[in-house]
Amino acid sequence: TTDGPTTAQEPTQVFPPVCAGVVFTGDATVYGNTQVEQMTTELFQQVQKESGDAGPTGPMVVGQTVAVFPTAADAQNLFDTQMRQWQACKDKTGVASQYDNTVNVRVMGSPSVYSSVEEFVLGTINEKTVPGGQSMAISMASNGGINPADACQQAMGIHSNTIVEARTCQWPELPDPGPAPGDSQFPPKQEPNPAWAAPDAQRLVEAMLGKIR
């Protein structure tokens, strides 16, 4: 549990750096220069899957943030700014990977698994008006070949002067890729698909919004 904005351990941990809010909740790049009065971030993480292990069920990582602002206008300004920023990250304002031009966000030391690099392909932003407020969510996936395939969802919601965030990640169950082509010892790599991500973060954000009075 962390009070106040959190900061990536290395300035270059996320590329493009302005996309840190797409892969972390409560990040200082999002809240550092705002009028936020109080905020708390919690991170829950299960043990990483070992080779041959089916791994834990449900989300492997859950991050959640609650932030309170002086006015509803202050909170709405952050929410609207992040919606524009998420869209810009999806539209590739920078080259996230020198190896794959379809990658939107590159993370060193991923927030979802203890690996050296995660390269996420982002899906579309899902906006909703829900009981208690407004929410948006974006799903993403990575499949580097060496590490297990990874699928996450990031969500943010607003009610009056309060912002809530959630991030959930899990190892997706992928369909059988078929036999290895030619003389290769490895099956064909499956391109990362944001649809692999379960909508857990969006559900969590909606539940959090429903508790705000």
C-alpha cells in the first residue's frame, strides 16, 4: 500500500514515458502535477508461474488506486486528460519497440510479471456511463515468446471529485498454435491480442464507483 503518487523505479521503465499511466495505477506522471488531496494505491500479486505449472487462477496482478480532488472539475480534468493520453499511446506517438512496429507500450520490469521486458499491444478504449459515474478501460496483451503470454486491462473511473483506477493481469489460455513449421523446434508465435484480457479491471472500477457516496 502506498499513499500519494507512485513512481516507476527507473525513468526509462516505460516507453514512451508519457504512457506510464496505461500500465501503472496511481503513477506520478498522471498525478504529480495535479491538485490531488489524498490518494492510496494497493498492489496484490500472486507467485509467478513456473515452467510446466498451470499457475494461479484468476488475476495474477491487481492494482487499485483511489484519489480525491478538491473539486469535481479537478477530477474531471484529470480523467479527460488521461482519456486523450491513452488514445495517443494507442495511436503510437512514439516508437515503443525497435523490433516490432505494432507494439504500443514497452515496459522494463513489467507490472504484471517479473520479466525484463514486456511489449504491449493496446486495444480500443471502452467508455461507459455506469451507476455512480463514468469509466473507461483499455485492454492489452504481450507475447514475447520467452516469457508466458500476458494480458492486462487498465481502467479508470470518476464520480464527482473522486478518481478510481484498477489494473488486472493474467496469463491467458491460448488456443493450440499447431505444429512447428518446417525444421523449427518451436510452434509459431501467436500475435498478442488485447481480447485475451478479461474485463476484471473494468468490473473492479465499477464496483469501486458504486461504493462512493
